[in-house]
Amino acid sequence: MDLTALVPGAVGIALSPLPIASVVFLLGHRRGYGPAIACLVGWATAVAVALVVAVLVGERLPLETAGGSSVQAVVALAAAAVLAGLAVWQWTTRRLPDGRPSSARWSDAVERLGTGHGFGLGLLLFCNPKALVLALTAGLAFGDADPAPGQAVVAAVLFVVVAASTVAAPVVLAAAAGPRAHRPLSALRVGIERWGTVGLVVVLVVLAVVQLVVGLTGLR
């Protein structure tokens, strides 16, 4: 099985600033690391479920459209349009009415969550157009490859690990460094509040270009 077909979806999902920011803010929670770990578990669970659903959906779709083009290519082009539209929307709403970055409002809300709500937050964060379209494109690529059962399990595990790696990184840092992680995490929180929305716009634009190239390459 060619795992490279899954790379754009896994990396695109990994480059999701909102769950990363949520975990970083939760790591500074007065209740300890519980809410952050729960959010990570919820995010990884959502990635795994979305991949399985996307594969099941992909298996029921035809390989080609009536015009002879690859369905995967058409979905990639649609994903590019959605991602580009999200980038425009994020750019136009990057500031609150009082002039603060819009990410500041998110940080204020997240820091009040407990452990149970942290898991739900991880699940909820995946329910956005960007993550869903990337999961669908990955699922179609996964289904088209038609891997053997053993290969399918390995590929799915690697996909989830890569997609959740950026969300897990701050948790691993906090657990490994202990009190020494306070300063870099604080600096990261400040950076996310100031530049988080701009970073999301950049990621969306890059992903839109990648999906556009994938889609155009698959058209006939």
C-alpha cells in the first residue's frame, strides 16, 4: 500500500491550530493536566472515527464520475474550494470588536473547562469543515488503495498518530519537563493568542493549494 496518499490528510489535520491551542491553554489549568489529556484523547478518538467513516463512505462511491474523472479528484477540488473559503472567512473575522485577536476569546472559554468537558471538546473540535474534508479525502485514498487487513491497521494507526502528534506534543513536553515547561508553554500561549488566527489562515491556504494540485492531477 502506498502510504504517501494519506500524508496530505494526516498532516493537514495535524496542522489544526485550534486543538493545539486548546491543549496548551488547558495545560495551564488550575486543575492540573487532566483536562488537556482528556482533550487529546477526544481529538485522537475523533480522528480515528472520522477515518473509518470516510473509508466506509468511500467504498460506496464510484471510482469515476460520468465524465470519466476520478471521484477522489473531484472531492479534492471541492475540498480546495472549502478550505480557501474558510481561509477568507478566518481572515475577515481575525479581530474582535475591541481589537483583540479572535483567538483570545477562545482561550478565555477553554481555561474554564474540566476533565469531562475536555474530552468532549476534543471531539467537538474535529467537527469542522477543514478536518472533515481532509478526513474524507484521506478515506477515499485509503479505500482506493484497497490494502490488506494488516496493512490497513498499520496505515490507520500511523494516520491517527501523525494527525494527533501536534496536539500530543505540548502534553508530552509538560509531562517530561514538569515545572520547567511552564515558561515555554506560557510563551506559546501568548504567541497563540496573538498570531493563532493568522497561522490558521496560512495553514488553510497551503492545504487548499495542496488539494487543488491533487484534484487537478487526478482530472482527465
